[in-house]
Amino acid sequence: MALGWINPENYSFNSFLLLERFQIHLMMDSGGWRCEKEEWRYNMGVALNANPIVKEYFMRRCPECKALFEELTASFPSLKEAAEIRKAENYVILSVEDFIIYTTPEHMAAQCDFIRGWNKKHLFTLADLTDKIVLDVGAGSGRLSFAAAEKAAWVYASEPVGTLREFMRDEIATRGIRNIRVLDGLITNLPFPDRTFDVVLSGHVVGDDYDNEIAELTRVCKPDGWLLDCPGDSEGDMVLDKSLTERGWEAIHYVGSFGKDVYCYRKQVNQ
Ligand SMILES: C[S@@+](CC[C@H](N)C(=O)[O-])C[C@H]1O[C@@H](n2cnc3c(N)ncnc32)[C@H](O)[C@@H]1O
């Protein structure tokens, strides 16, 4: 079930106190990723009973899911045994390990395969970024933004998770970078006027709701500008994203640093 990005033993259950409202909502709607739903409900119920401060935070931060928090804590036991509680906490932590690693952005580059294995030359072959106005949607720890800033006039890094925005801002200050601006924003509701950018970048962001997400990326892109999806290298086998190619995106293939096939995608905007 795990991506292998974290060892849950290294994370306190209090890491959930750093989640954004949209993350709590998504986690509660989905019941974690890559896991069995009834198991997830049990483990979340046990973990919340053992961590009333996290439950209180979830209820206040994400009131639309209040009934579900109440239901889970009422349906599952308050365990006494510390080892059993930790087992439940670890299960829940691993079920959303991407959200948990975003609470320690400094560990992302070292532990996420798509960041540590990736070479920025694969971005530069997708489109000419020289002197362009670029948007990086769901910028994360800034893999694509920092690479793009070496060529572009300006890079806007939009990212809905506060810990990641702060990380990028600290890096920008430390490295003395002058052409990246970091701001909040969801892919389905980007805080920019129509036709603003020459190039709109993303990696691991498009895919929950292809039509609405691509419509919003297209809206903020200038006519004849480019949409690029550049996911970085994967240690596992990557499959072609037919949902993108069927919508007119060109797939570009290379063999990545782990010896596995990697696909990037691009589409020129005609509007
Ligand atoms: C796996 S990370 C990839 C980060 C970066 N794009 C990269 O490829 O290095 C996914 C990123 O998408 C962001 N994200 C998640 N849901 C999002 C949404 N609805 N809109 C915009 N960004 C989102 C996450 O906060 C996270 O930074």
C-alpha cells in the first residue's frame, strides 16, 4: 500500500495538526489511498480516540466532516495498549503518506523518487522557457519552479499547502532567487486572470478531475502557450496516462535514472 516515502515511526500522529482543510476533507472523503476502506475507518477511529487534540483540530478545521469524525470515534474502541494505538496511528499515517511528508518538506527531495531521481534537462526539452512567464501549479517543494527559474523571466509557484509554501520561500531567500513568487491556489480555482502565462507547468497534480483541471490550466494560459506535465522519475513502472493523450496531450518518453520508462506530456493551447 505504501509509496515508501516515509517511515511512519518517524512521525508523531500530531503531524495531522499541520494539514490544511482541503487535505482533511479529501482524506475523509477517500478513506486514505491504496488501503482497504473498513480497515482505514477502524484505524482512524482508534487513532482519533487516542488523540483527542487531533480530533478537535479536525472538527474545527473541517466542520463539513464533523459528523464523520463523531461517527468514527463512536464506532471504534478507545484502546489502552500503547503498541496497539501506535499500530493504528501508523496505518493512518501511511494511508496518506504524501500529505504527511509535506509536513517535512526538507525530507521530500531526499525521499521522493520523482524528485531525487529527476534531471531538469527533461523539463527544458519539453518547451523553451527562456524569458517566459511561467506558472507551476501544485509546486510542492519547488522541483519544477526552481528549474524553470533558471530560464524564465518569472515563475509563479502556486501551492495549496502552507508548509510547502514556507519551504519554497525559505529556499528562495537562502539561494537569493529574485524571479519566483509563491502563492496559494488549487488547480481547479487558480488565482490568476485569463490568458496570463506563456507556460503552465504541473507534476503529479492533474488527474483527480481531468476535464475541470485542464480547463482551468487552459484558462490561465495565453493563446499558443504550452501546458506541460512533467512528473519526474519513478522507481516503479510508470504507465502512459491515456486520459491526457486522449485529450490531445503529446506524450514524450525517456528512460529515467532508475532505468524505468518515464512519460512527460505537453499540449499547445489554441484559444
Ligand atoms: C506529489 S506533489 C508534486 C509536487 C511538484 N509538482 C513536483 O512534481 O515536484 C503534489 C503537489 O500537488 C499539491 N496539490 C494537491 N492537491 C492539489 C490541488 N487540488 N490543487 C493544486 N495543488 C494540489 C500538493 O500540495 C503537492 O504539493
